[in-house]
Amino acid sequence: MDQKYYDVSYAESPFGTLNQYMTGTFGWMFAGLLTTFAVAVLTVGSGLFVPLYNTGLVFLLSIAELVLVFVLSARIGRMQPGTATALFFAYAALNGVNLSVYMVVYRFGTLILAFLLSAVYFGVMAVYGATTGKDLSGWGPKLLGGLVALVVAQLVGMVLGMFGISFGFADLLLCAAGLLLFMGLSAYDTQKIKYYYSCFGADAVMLHKASIIAALELYLDFINIFLYVVRLLGRNDRSN
């Protein structure tokens, strides 16, 4: 990945032009989001939400999510395209079950507003990543460092919360930092689609799998933006 994103020549691809390839990748991402939303609604509407959380099964599902992401990311090169696609949608479905709690904790109006704002934030940065002539590859190490720092800070906040110590205003700052971080990742991950398209050229199998990985990265960017926006909007708007 030493080659600059903006300095590549795009090979003829079985997936069509670069714009068609990017459109297809975003199509996978939106299909994943739709799956997550549908599963979350079904989980709450069917009443499955209650036994899942009362029995603690939701924690096992959270572990299963992590396993799926690890397997998909680490073994994508050895998978068949159909397997990679199936794992992506399995992850989206499991995430829908886990995120169903937000439909119970927060008011519907808050969730809708958060979704619309998230779509704007994500969309603006994705367009920037797709159209800018600037090479964003240098953002990678900085964004990774910021992500590690954010995770550590949140873990510290969870530990303090277990001892009844409120994170207070610091939690607000963490939400804002997380929002900015994943907005940056949205632009960075969007531009990486161009790299994948150029790198794998006419290799239909690798292009398909690269599209799934890129869709997963964009999906996670959007979901995290949404969660941080919900936390910011719903601080005083929790339903009981």
C-alpha cells in the first residue's frame, strides 16, 4: 500500500468502471445497514429483546460479533466471495440484535434525528474521500492512534462507572472526539476503495472480497457515527 491513492491508473475490471465499483460497495454497506435495522425492529417487536437481555445471551452475541469481524478481516484472502458476503450479513444481523437496546432506551424521534444527522456527517465525508485529489493514506496511522486512545478512555470510563464515579463532561468530550474520528475514517475508508479497485485489477474474486471488506469498514464507520450522535442527542432524552 505504498502507492499513493491519487496516483493510480485504474485497470479494466469485470465490475465495470471505478464509479460502478464504488456504487456496488456502498450498495453492500446500505444492505448491511438495512439488515441491522430490520433485525433490531424484529427483535423489539417480537419480544425477543426481553429474554435475550434478561438471560445475558446478548453478551454471547457480542462475543460472536467480535469473532465474525476477526474471521472476516483476518481470513478474507482464503474465503470464497460467497462466504465473505454471508459473514458480512451475519455480522449485520447480530449487530441488529445487540443494537435493539437503543430502540428501547431512546425515543423514536431521537433515533430518527440521529440517523439523519449521521447520514449527513457520513455522506459529506464519504463524498470528500471519493472526490478529493489529496492522498489520505497518511491519515491511517493518526486515525488508528486516535481509535486506540478512544477505546482506552472508554474502558477507563466503564471502570470508573462500576465504582459509581461519573465521567461527566469528559463523556461528552469523548462522544465528540469519537464522532470526529469516525467521520475522518469515513473519508479514509472511502478513498481506500479506489486503491482496492486499482490493486486487484481484473481479478473478479479479489475485487468482490475487497468490496465486502470495504463495505464492512464503511458500515462500521456509519454505525459508530450514529451511536455517538445518539449519545449526544439523547443525554437528557432517555425513555424509561
